[in-house]
Amino acid sequence: MFTEKDIKQIHNKGITLDQVNAQIHRLKNGMTHSNLLSAATVGRGIHSFGDNEIDDLVALYEKQKEACDILKFVPASGAATRMFKFLFQLLKRFNTSKDDIKKYVEKYGDALIETFVSNLPDFPFYEEVMAKIKTQVPSFDSLSKDEQYVQFIKTMLDERTLNYSFFPKGLLPFHKYGDTSITAFEEHLYEATLYASSKGNANLHFTVSEKHHDYFLKVLNAIKPKLENATNVVFNVTFSFQKEATETVALTKSDEVFRTSDGSILFRPGGHGALLENLNELDSDIIFIKNIDNIVVKEKNKRDSKYKKLLGGVLLKIQNQVFDYLKQLDGKTLDDADITAMAYFLRKQLSVFIDPDFGDFSIKEKINYLKNKLNRPIRVCGMVKNEGEPGGGPFWVKADNDEISLQIVEFAQINFSKKQQQSIVYKASHFNPTDLVCGVKDYKGEKFNLLEYVDPEAAFITMKTQNGVDIQALELPGLWNGSMAHWNSIFVEVPVETFNPVKTVNDLLKPVHQNS
């Protein structure tokens, strides 16, 4: 099927021929849908804590965190293009000699444009764009209002001026403090001092695209000394790129390998699940994971950081008990009461279903079973009440081997043609806003190989276009979905106020992104 040139291309990417054939097989045979049993809800898969319990868990985290190496992991490579989609549409459709903004809004039902032009001075990039316009368009003040709006948008997006859509979200002006605007990248550094620092250090790791790496370094070098002086914290910031070896093949609609114009195989990025490789290379006791665009202004950040500490406290409390049990399993003769207590802990605290035949196992079999279930990476995931935002939801899922577990499931993994599955989704009360804290070391202090806890069946197949041609694209199991399928998972309810993503540029007008 493959030529010598193909095989060389495959090997140069660090991929084996077997891996490529497995990807092709998966694309041809279709994806495996999750078998949902029910939505996870408060009291049944999702823990909800009262004020006193939250205070205790926060205090536990603050007490123990100084003895831990803590890292904040931020996926930051996504381009900002989609933030500006409705602005690009306006530039394509709008004719300044014939149209006006009011008629445009009515014609296309585009309320986003109306909101955008009505609030220009409130955007954190307003002064930067206006300053650029003054150097590019001397006649700007004599233009009509609609022409000024169009010129403002062109200056933001044109590759010859500010070229905002070229940059990832992390490098765009996100918040304004007086006359100064700062990026989401800088806000994440400051946020780390609130909950993800220890021993006077804040360690952060950003996954970025290679073409933007130097831009991140330039911003980091400019802000680091000032931020370190202001916070009395030393920032250790590292970067990595999505690995070529995680890219995947694509097929045409007729199941042929899609090739580029020069005949080479098209390999596409494998989705955020590819970042498991990057995460697996990091060596810290506690790793917080949060998306680059889910960041708020400093004052509101101080309030929200309490709930990051809550998640950290839950992780440490659970992990302390897990480690204690594993040491007992290693070190002494256990009686039935000990075994029963551990099985009860697994079921009640980690939501692990115990084998129905567990009671008939020999002592040795019970010990091995408990070790296998306990000695895994742990993740504590914040869950917010569903208010119509898209995102992976918490569900009880049944695997092919009849094992039942708590999982975060994306809509793409669900077979909506089955009414029963559809019904379960519509009853879901919470979703995951990519708000996780992870324990990736075992009770001996050795790092788990995270690649061993992936469900490969949880890969996504999506339809895309490449140069106008429909293709079948394969995405690796999502980082907090299938890539963590065999971790021990604890879901914790947190306030919806902790979820403040910036999906369109207008989201920057929301109060949480405005410094009042």
C-alpha cells in the first residue's frame, strides 16, 4: 500500500508503519461510541462540599502544598482565528459604499457585530488598534462611523498591520488595567501565584505552536522581572510543541489515504489528546490543567483561586489515603476488616465498581486486585452546572468488558441516533470546563507512565475539508477524555463563576474580563 517514499516519510515523523495501519483501520471501521449508563450527578458521582468542608480542604492544601512540587499545565497553541469569525464575515460581506452596520445586522441577524461596534472603547486592545490606525490611515477622523468601524476591524486583523488572528489567544490583549493591557499569558503567570506555587516558585508549562514560541519568549522576558518583584515569586516557565509523532493520517470519502499535491501523505494534528505526550514528560507532584482562555482579571481571580485550592485539597486528601493503603498492602498481613475498608474506600471515594466476585477471591487475589485499582494516576475534576455551554460531561460509562466507571465524555463520543443515549445526555446536570488537578506519581514517588492509562477506542473521527476535498480525520483520545480513561477520577462541583472562556472576542466585554 505504501511506497518507499511513504515509508521514509512515516519513519521521519517518528511513527511506525503499524501505527499508521492501525489509524487507517480505525478510520475505515468507524469510531467506538461510549455506552452511557447515566449522567453523573451530585451524590452519584459528583461530590459537593459545604462551606466548612471547603474551608477544611483548602486549609489542608495550603498546609501540605509547600512540601510538593506543583506545576500549572496550560494548553496554549490554539489559534485565535475563531474568536474573530464574525468580524471576518463582515469584511467579506460589507460594502461601505452601499451598506450600513444597522442594515447589515438586520440582514444577517448578526447581533455580535452590533455588540462589538457599540463597545469598542471597552476592549483591552482599543488603544493599540487606534494608535496603529493613526499611523496607517491619516484620514480616519473624516471617515463615516461605519467606515471607521470597518477600518478598525481591518487594522486588527490584516496581516500587514496587527494581524491578531495569526496569534494564539494567549498572546492577545485580554485585560486592561488603567492605560495598560496585558495578555492571557501574563494573567496565567499571576494566577499561578494564587494557588499553584510553593517554596517561592511558580512552575508553569505551556504547550505552544513552534511558530509562536519566540513571541511567547519575548513577552515572558518583558514581564518576568516586573512580575517577580511584584509577587515575590520566581517564575519557572517552560514550553513544548505538539509532537510530530502524534499526527494522524486522513482518508478520502472513498477510504483512500489522502495525499497532498506532491503525492506525500497528509498528516494532521491529532487534537488535544496529543498533548498527553507532553504531559507525560513533566515531573511534578501536582499538576493543575487549565485552558489559556479561561482566565479572569486579578481581583476576580483571587476569589476563584479558592476553588483551585479546593480541588488540590481533595487530591491530597484522597492521595494520602491511597498511599497509606498501598503501603499497608505492601507491608503487613491484612485481615478481612482491612480489605473491606479498602474496597469500601474505592467504591465510595473513588467511584470504582468492585468486581461482584471480589468476596470469593483469595487474600492474595484481593490484595493484587486492590493494588491494581488503587495504584493509578488520580485526577480531580471541577464540574459546573450546565447552563448551555458546550463541553465534555461527566457520565457513568460501561465498557465492553462490563466494567463501569466515571468518565468525561465529549458529544462526539456519543451515538445520538440512539434515543436512550440521547435521553441520558439531556438529563446531564453538569459539564467539565477543563479544570483539573492531577496526581501523576505513585506511593513510592515514581512517576506513572501516563501512556499506559489511555483508552485507544476513545479516538474521534470527524469530517473535515482539505483544499476543498472532504476527508475523514482522526483525533487521538481527548486529553481529559479517553487519554485519562483509566485514571482514578473524582468529580467535584465548583461554581459556574470559575468558568469564563473567551470563545468570541465579545466575551472580553463580560464583567469577569473587565477591571472595574
